[in-house]
Amino acid sequence: MKKKILPTVSGSPPWQCAAALETPTERQSYSNKQLFLEIDDALQRATGVESKFEAIARGARCLGFEHCAYGFRVFNSFAHPKTLMVNNYAPAWQQRYREQDYLSIDPTVAHGVRSRAPLIWRQDVFKDVPQLWTEAREAGLLAGWAQSSFDATGSVGMLTLARSHEPLSAAEVSARGAQVQWLSDAAHQHLSEVLWPSERRLCPALTARELDVLRWTADGKTSDEVAILLGVSPNTVNYHVKNAIRKLRVANKAAAVACLVRLRLLI
């Protein structure tokens, strides 16, 4: 009988199939692999935020965390980026987090929008916001793991796993790292699409010449200097800049450059 191969989110979950399952540890590993394949399948079939998030929460429980949160940041504005969140924290903690505007000072968020490296909750991480650290622990959130995922639209998602019992050991972090990263990537791929569809975040196609002009602009060149470098007239340079501004729906040349830098299209 042929084994059914389930569809995957961004490659199969990071486990290798064992030819022989001789020990309890191996059998548990195989059980986890099967469970995460089921989670992957559930994510593919789910259509809404709640059903997709429940699949992610199931993965979190499998990894030993009773709570999880997914946050999604869209840089539609650099000064006021949009952040969307879904979590299964206690309602009282959700309300407290909003009332105190902890999102704006949370060091795990500040780390997550810049780095894909995992961040394990420790007191020194929260040294500048001790009240947040204390209140989180009072709310029963004693251990946490934050893991970010980035995509080609310049958006970033962060999955946080939290629990009320023992702290994370170095051995657990090492053993679970690939699994947490896979779960974070899966959460970002699926939840970001239903929270803020990618067609609202994709950059319109710019011509090669428009990109050339804006690359030199990003290097600080004026229109006259760009014209000399490209062997065209300043009017032609300005024409390409105006077209790019119109396509990107931004206010000016500086905003056009910032948009393309965020999308990594000038590299």
C-alpha cells in the first residue's frame, strides 16, 4: 500500500523518516513527525484565521507550549507600520497588553522585526521594561520563545510560544530549533495571507530603467548626476522617477527609494 504524501507549506517539516523505530525516543520522534504533517495538512485545508491559528496552536502544544501568538507587521508606513495580532493568551493579559501599549516597548518585537534569530525570554532581555517582565510572569507566562519570518513583500511575522511551567533549557532550544522555525514560517505563510492578502503588499513591476535611476538616487545622486551616469537627459531621469512614484503610489522620490529598499528590489 502506497504511503500518502501530504502537501507541505514551505517544504516538509524538518524531520527525517526513520527506517527503524527501536527506542521510545525514536517512536516519539516519529509520532511528532506525523502530527506536524497533520498540522501542515490542516493549514492547507483551513480557510479562515481561527482555523489556521488553531492548527498553529496545536503545533505549539506539541512542542510543550500552551500559549502562542502570531504578530504580523506591514510597513505600509515607516512612521506608523500596521501590526495585526492573533493569540490565545488569557483575555485579562490581552487587555492589559493593549491598555499599557506594551507592543510599542516590547523588546521581543523590536528584535523580531530586525532578526530571524530566535529570542528566548530572559530577565536581561526585558531589563529596560521590568514592568512588562513582571506582569507577564504574574499572568502565568514564565517561559517564551520568539521566532520571526520574513517574506519578499517586506513584511515580517513573529510567532511567540509561551508556557507557564519550567524555563527553556539550552538542550531544548537546540533540539527544537528547526521545528519552531518551521512552525513560524508556516504561521507567517498562512496567517499573513488571510490577515493581509499578499496582493495588497506586492510591488508593481518597474522597468529596468526606472530601477537603475532609483538605485543611483539611493546612492545620493541628483537627477543631473544620474543623467550623466546613464547617458540620458535630466528630463528623461525625472520622467522615470515620476513613473516610479506613480506606480508605487508614494508621495515623492525619497518615499519611492524607501519602498524599494524595504522590498529589497534595489540590491
